Amino acid sequence: MSNAVALRDLVAVAPNLHLRWSGVTATILSLVPLQAREIAIAATGVGLPGGIPRFPLIQLLTQGWSRPPGRPFRIWHARRNDEMLVGILLRDLLRQPWKLVFTSDAQRRHTGWTRFLLDRMDGLICTSPGGCACLDRPAALVPHGVDTARFRPAEDRAAEWAASGLPGRRGIGVFGRIRASKGTDLFVEAMIRLLPRYPDVTAVVTGLATPKERDFLEALQRKVRQAGLEERIRFLGECPPEEMPLWFRRVSVLVAPQRIEGFGLTPLEAMASGTAVVATRTGAAPVLILDGKTGRLVPPNDLEALVAAIDPLLADPDLAERMGRAGREHVCAHHDIAREVAGLAAVYEALWAGEQVSRVRSS
């Protein structure tokens, strides 16, 4: 069944104007189908799969001046600078009926150009208390959530791992972009130290390495070969989005060793999958993870602390499973994506009612 819609029938739009897959893209693909059950919203842009409500970009110029059904204006929900800029052009230059919303994941003060764009938004959303503190004006707090039906525990984790065809009986992984800011090198170094002690464990690295990061990736691969671990530290490349929930279920431990992070969804996705997490205290991890119960938190860029946190989870698989179960319970209770959908709906309703978006609080 086609999910193509017409802009004239919509009251809100989620643009995706980024060519490469990113966490923002994943957020849009997760949220829009659920939001569309409640309001007339769709995505537009590039790299959108068939399973998401969407319309072609050209309709912004052929139907953008139409009045949305039952509302005084449409909402343009941007998540990147270029999407803010396009929204400003549609509203201010073309005089189309839009109000502009931006979601900020940043845990630091924005650049001057971004602040210039933010000042022209009609409403701001931040995804964590720390992110709200980095903004120059009040914003609605709407934390990210995770689809707990899509990211769910394996019925038999050992069987799921065996089905991967990789060696060993257990897996540990790092998922996301391959680059220094994501701490991929810290994960590889930790695995070089730890895997000789645990012959039944295989490490997997998934994610995109752009041409800019090719030298970084090749240096990691050389280091793995020099350690004689190329069969047990596997670089799988960029996996299709539909396969990622499977990998979260397969591994017994997920490591999120970022040096710098905005929000960081992988710890939530791992916990929803019943998988133990070791993460650095960056992004929203300190408020998502209950240290020692649903995961372990370590300082960023601290290899010794990272190794010390991972080691007990490899030494005691039952501990990892208990931590994973606790993580699943915590996410289902506090971070289900339904909460995020409800929070965004409240922001949109506040805009349509002419109220202050910053009064919206979702937790």
C-alpha cells in the first residue's frame, strides 16, 4: 500500500533534507508513522523509505500556499540547520502559511549561524534538561523515546547470535557512525585488551565511515590485524535500518563510548532490546541510564574506565542479562516513544492555540 500523501491535506511536515543516514533520520522514520495515527503529518525530502507517509518536495511550490484543513497554518518541524533555513524561506520569502519548530539535541551552545536560525523559529524543543540549558530562549522539553515494539528482547539471544554466522557464542557491539567523536577507537582498543580473556565473545562494529573518516577506519583495522583479532572484531559496515533492531537483540552488551554526543539513542534502543549498556557520560546518557542497574556509566575518553566497566559484563553473562532486563523495564516505563509523540502533539497544539511552546513539558 502506498504511503504517498498530498501536502494540501497535511497540517504538519517533518522535512528530511540530509543525504546520509543519521540519528536524525532514524528519529523522523520512527516518529512520523506514529504521529500520523493522530494528526495529518508526513515527511518530505530524500532517502525516505516506502513505509513512511511522505510527499515530494515539489509540492512545497505547488501546494504550499493552500490552507491546511482545520488549522490556521501548517507546522514545519525542522531538526537540522538546512531545514530551518528552508522553513524560513517558505514562511518569510514565499509567504506561505507556516509556523516553524526546531528540535535541538545539542548539549552545548550553538554556533552563531545556528543561533541566528533559532531566533527565527516560532517554537523550540529540547530533548534533555542539559540541552534546554544551552539555549538562549525557553523551549519545550520533549525527550526522545524508543519504539519498544520494534526494539524488543530476543526470545533466545544465543540462537539469535548463532544465526548471525559470526564466531563465538556471545556478541558485544558498538553501533553508529565510525569516527573519533563516537569513540570507535576506544571500543576497538578495549576489545583488543578484553577479548583474549573471553574466547567465546566476538565484537561487532556497525556504521558508516565517510570518505573523510576512511583513514581513521583503516587505522583501526590495521590495529586489529596487528593484534591477530580480525576474526573476532568484525567491521560490518553500514547496516540497513530495518536490520538494526536484530543486531541490538543479538549482542549481549552494547557500548556507547562517545567523546561528544547530542542526545544519543543507541543506549535507549539497547535497553529496550534487553541488552546491557556501557556508555560514557555524554549527551543524555546520564539521565537515561541508572548506573549500576540498567547500565554502566564512565567518563568520556577514559579507556581504563571503559575496560573496567565492560569486563564484569563479559565475565558474568547472567549479570549482563539482569542488567538488560532492568533496562527494558525502565525504558518501557519512562522512555516509550508514545511519550515523545504525545509531547510533540502538545507543542503543535500550543502553537495552533497561540500559546507559549515553552510551557509544554513531557517526561
